[in-house]
Amino acid sequence: MTYTDIINTIDNKRRFGRACGRDVTREMMEALGHPDEGIHIIHIAGTNGKGSVAAFVSSILQAASFSSNNHYKVGLFTSPHLVEYTERIQIDGHQIPRDDVVRLGELLLDLDLKKEPTMFDYWLAMAILYFKEQNVKYVVLETGLGGRLDSTNGLTQLPEVCAITSIGLEHTQYLGNTLAEIAGEKAGIIKPGVPVVIGKMDDEPREVIIDRSKELNSPYIVSKPVETGVELGLFGEYQRFNAGVAVDIVHLLQDTISENDIEKGLATVVWPGRMQILSRTPFILIDGAHNPNGVMALRDSLMAEFPNQRFSFIMAVMADKDYLEMAHIVMPIASRFYTVTVDYSRSKQADTLAEELRDIGADAQSCDSYNHAVDLASTYNDRIIAFGSLYFIGEIIHDKDEGRGV
């Protein structure tokens, strides 16, 4: 099979399996001889911020590794990808080679399993196999959906540290209708005796996580943001909260990580598509804020960085998201909205989205493409903010890399 064959075959697997992901992973790990055993896992869940926290932790550990005499490898597993599937599996910032995707993909697709893996299950199993082969010491592991039943929660190896970055209303059809119910699902990653880091969230979900930690005799830390003077490689005030979670995580590891390595890791971290400035003239910032909590963080960061200013927003979302609430959140700082349709089956159509935004009092216009929206927005002096689906952000980055976009 070719790389394209493997990608298409895995991508066409079910998005949500008939069996819960946790049980599928257990069966796959058993069939593969438990390749996860012996790896130091840092398990991260949360409604928002888990990808940024994972990136911070990975960057800090890489800095610590290269400054020590005993170099080790750091694996990172995240989802979704923005441009290439190989973004999901990285070692020391380098994506898994396509040849290894083909080799490991063929092995996994040939497994005789009782439970039907999803696309996510295959990529997780591929990551674990690859990390084991490459003798990775630390694996920074981001959950896919929820926590308790998530595929990442089916590994044999207990994590060294767990973290829950934030709790917001998301995927309510799967995780629950209240913050407390969703917190209970996320808290499902907590293991007996394994330390827990708790990020910024409301009192109610925080208490659910603390209660679960106490039940399992797991020591916990309620994280605080890093100080304003600490340099961060990621833009946005809310990243100080994510950085605080990351610092608490590395302090709990068995290795002693120096403050110099922590500072270097925080300053040099790279996480594309999250409050990323693409252009200064015109000013264009892209952010994968795709739910109300994420959009609130985006709004607060824009207001802190550019007080008393208004922005032109380019918006593209999935039809099953709370897109009108997302628009309401940024309307006080919005001059106008331009809507775009994402090339994805669940996408909200741009013309319909623009019409619904006008119905709630916004100045909104649908556009044929992101570049069309930028052309229209550039006739004003506002800063341009593109946000919404991560698939949309991925399209922007891909087109820019190919020389087809701003």
C-alpha cells in the first residue's frame, strides 16, 4: 500500500466506534504485546487548552533533554491535525515519516480484532508502536474526546502525571449536559495515586475533579498562571494559564527539570493555528477557537492586547457547534463578519451562517473563500481575525504554505 492508500483507508474508518475507544485500545494493546509498557506518559484532558499544554510540556522536556548529559526522546500525540496526518505523531518536534506510517499502518490494518477501531484508534496505536520502536522516554498524550471512555484511557501503562486543563460545555451528546457531568467524564483519566494538575475552571467542575482525586488517593495541584514577565512562545493572555499547568506537570515528573529549561521551553514552544499571527500588514491572526470557551479566551486576549479596538472576523464553523453563541461573544469587538464554508462534510454553509449572523444583528457577508474574505476585509483598517473550525485553520495554513494564501 502507498501512503495515500493507508491514509484513505484509515480515514474512512468510523469517526465514532460501536465499542468505546478505551476498550478498543485495550484489545489493540493486547494484540500488539502492550508496547505502551515502560513509557513515561503524561496524560492531558480538557475542553480547551490541552493541545497548548501538551506543546508546552513537550517543548520543556526537549529543552531539558538537550541540556543534559543523558539525552532522551520526547513523543507527542495530539489531534486533530491541521494539514498533514503525520502532525499527530511527533518525536522531538519531528513528524513521523511517511514510510513508517505505511509500515505500521499495514501492520495495524492486518490485526484480527473483535472490536472495530476508529480512525483515531488506529493513529493512537500507530503512535504507541512508533514511540516504542524509537525508544521514547516521555510521551505527552492528548485525549481525543472526554476522558473516561476515550481511546487514550485504554493503555496498560499508568501515566506519570494526569492533567485536566479546563471544563466547558462540549460534545454534550456524549459527555453530559452540565459542567459537573463533563468534569466527571474528564476526571476518568485520573488513576490511583497518580498526581493530577487542575487548570482554570469554574468551582463546580473543579470540585468534581478534586473529589475524584481524593477518592483515588491522587495528590492534586490547582494550577496558577505563570507570571507576566515570563516569555511565552504562544500569543494570548490565556496561554499563561496553559503554561502554568505545563510547569506544574514537569515539576511532578521523576526527572528534575531546571528553571532554565522550563523558561527555554516556554519561550520556544511552537503550536500552529493557535493565536498564530500570519501577517503584520495586513494584520491577520488565526485561531482554532471552535467552541464558546475557546472564543471567550480569544476575545479576552484580543481585548488585553489591543484595548478599545474592533476587528474584522472571518468565521468558518462546523454545523453542530454553538456558532451563534460564539458570534455573540465577539460581537462587542467586531466591526463585521465574513463567513466561509470549510471543505468538510459537517461544515456550516457560509451563506446560511451569514444570514443567521445578520438575524442576531451582526454585519455579515458570505465569501467564496478565505482569500476572498481577506481581500474584502483588507479595505478597512481593522485587524483581521480568522477563527472557528480547526479544519478551516488547517486549510489556511496549507494554502499559505503552498503559496496560495495570505
